[in-house]
Amino acid sequence: MRAGRLHRLYRGVYAVGHTNLSQEGNWLAAVLACAEGALLSHESAAQLWRISPTSPSLTHVTVPGRNGRTKRPGIRLHRSTTLTLADTARRHNIPVTSHARTLADLGYDREPTRSDLERLFLRLCKEHGIPRPEANVRVGPYIVDFLWRDERLIAETDSYRYHSDRSNFRSDRARDRELERRGFTVLRFADQELNEQPLAVATSLQAHLHGRS
């Protein structure tokens, strides 16, 4: 620390070399600062899972049990006696509540959609007579936005906010290749297409659905 190589973030948690951490680095630091078994949760987990674009001012962390510290600077600490192994996951090496648990913590209780963009997509399907897909379901290692299971068709709705940088672009393409290797057709629709060209989106979906039936 005296040499400037370690920088304290929380008690027992240090950044190496500098404090200019990414958002994911700050999330991981907050989780490490809490009790054993701590998980990124609630609004912070929702952003990590790309359920929500909103970045809360405090990092939300859930720890198992009902006793212990309830306050840490910069952290919104939650305690839970109902966490199970099924509620835990890792994303980008960060311990986090599972996709389903995150949705439950945020109050979603029936076929949740992860964004206004996904609700717009479902409304488009309804208005154009397209069979309603399953929403936010697991296919192999991935949670896909929309799935027509019998037709083996997947639709992903992309917001420029999440998919504009190079690393996300590469990740999306690698994900698509793996899904296609598993026998699925993957269609991607940007938010601008859904808002400005709904008929073109619907026509593309209908063509693929009829072609795979």
C-alpha cells in the first residue's frame, strides 16, 4: 500500500495497481467484501444478467442467514434464509443470484420479460398473428430471449446500449454460432427495427416459422 501498488476498496479487498475498475470489477469487489456465500443480487444482478439497463447507485448484495452486519459503505446488503444452490450462479466470474432468483427478487412472478424491448416484441407477435414464443428460457448454456421450440427458432432483441461495444458483439456472435451448431436458427432484431420496421420484423419471423414448420 505504501508503494501505491494496492488500493483499499473495502476491508480486506484491494485493487491492484489502480482503482479505475470496470463495473464488473466493482461488483466483484462488493461481493468479496461481504460474508461467505455472498451473491450479487437484485438491481445489480439484473444489470449483470442484462435484465435491466438501470445501474443502481449502491451495489446490491445478498448474503445467507439472518444475523450479521447489515450496513457497508457503498453496498445495499440483503439477508436471506431461503437461498439454495439453485439460486446461485456465476457470470463473468462474479457470484450472482440465478436468473430466476433475480427475477423473483425483483417481483416478477409470471413469464417475465427482461425489458420494455421484449414486451414490445411480444406485442408485435400478437398484433401480427405470430404464435407466442416462450420467453427467457434456457437452451444449452444460454438464456435466450424468445424460443419457438418445435420450429427450433430463436429470436434475440438487442438494444444498442448493450450490444454496441466490441466485446459484446463478439460474445453475441459466438453465442449464435453455438446455438446454430445445436440446430437452432437465430434471428436478431435491434430496438430500432422493432420500433420503426415492425412489419419487416413480422414478415421475417413468419417466413422462418413457416419454413421450419
